[in-house]
Amino acid sequence: MEPVQLLLRVSDLLGVAVFAASGVLAAGRTRLDLLGVFVVAMVTAIGGGTLRDLLLGRTPVFWVTDAIYLLVIIFATAVTVLYTRFSAPPLKALLVADALGLALFSITGAQVAEEIQVSWVVIAIMGATTGAAGGMMRDVLCNEIPLVLRGQQLYATASLVGVGVYCASGFLGGSKPLSTVIGMLTVLALRFASIFFAVGLPVYGTESEKKNF
């Protein structure tokens, strides 16, 4: 396996594990049973990639033909459940785990779209879809407002900017590994700025809503 393909493979599996862990933490906050925990972890980990593959016409979707994704989800779910049984996770552990998954999935999702030679606009959308859709499904299942829709949160925006930086780096002659790292760090930097320093987009509200409140 070539170095670039190996990097893509490792990043993809790491993203699955991290997103599965964030799904377990979210399910634990909602006090679901173990089956519910696994379902939320699975949806979080592979929901975005599944939607990406369906939109791009890549069927069967990636995890149907490669069982290692499901094995990684099972392993990550078990480890996270066991860890949280003996030690309470930090308050922002969910957000940090989610940020790592967003960074990993945004760029690997963009790379998948890049392989079939679509336009850069579609590459950006597919990267954001891969990164953000699983977390949205997780939040809906846990009866929470999705992070991507919450005020003062850079989420899909962070994903789009990170994918844009990744594409720009490649266009300017950067190697695939270098562009991948720069793109992921961009997503992480924006998400951490939003999580720890409340950096976000302006919240929109109509005049009638302002008067009512």
C-alpha cells in the first residue's frame, strides 16, 4: 500500500473510532441502553460517509464491503463504555472527540470525492457532508439540537474552510500528506476556537422575534 493510501486508510479508521466514541458519550448523557448506545455510535461513525457514498453513487457503501469499519466501531464503543464506567469524562470530552472526528472525516471525505474527479465545489460539499452528517444524526437521535445548527458554533463552516485549505494546498503544489495535515489542522483550529473561545458566526433573528423576546 502506497504512503498516501495508507495515510487515507489510517485517517479514515481513526475518524470512525473517534466519532463512535463521541456517539457513546452523547448516548450516555441521554441514558440509553447498551443497544441504543451502539446504534448511536454506529450512526455517528458511518452516517456521514454513507450519505456521501449514496450521493456520489458509490454503491454498495464503504462499510458494506469492508467489515473492518464495523469492527472498529464495536471496539471503540466497548473501550469508551468501559472507560466511562470507571472514570467520568471531562465536560468537553464530547465536543473535543467530535472535533477530531470532524477534522478527520472532512478531509477523508473530500479525498473520496476527489478520486472520482468531481468539481471542487462538490468536493467541499462531500467533505462537509462526511464530517457533519453523522454528528447531526447523533444529535437528533439523542433529542438535541445538532451542533451544526447551534448559534455561535463553527461546525460545518470549519469543515468547509478546512476542505478549502486542503484543496488550495494541493492546487499550489503541496503533497497529498502535507495538504491532508494542513486541512485537518485548519478544521481543528476553527472547532477548538469555537469550543474554548466561543468564536462563531453571527446568530440571525428577525425583528418580530426580537420584539417578542
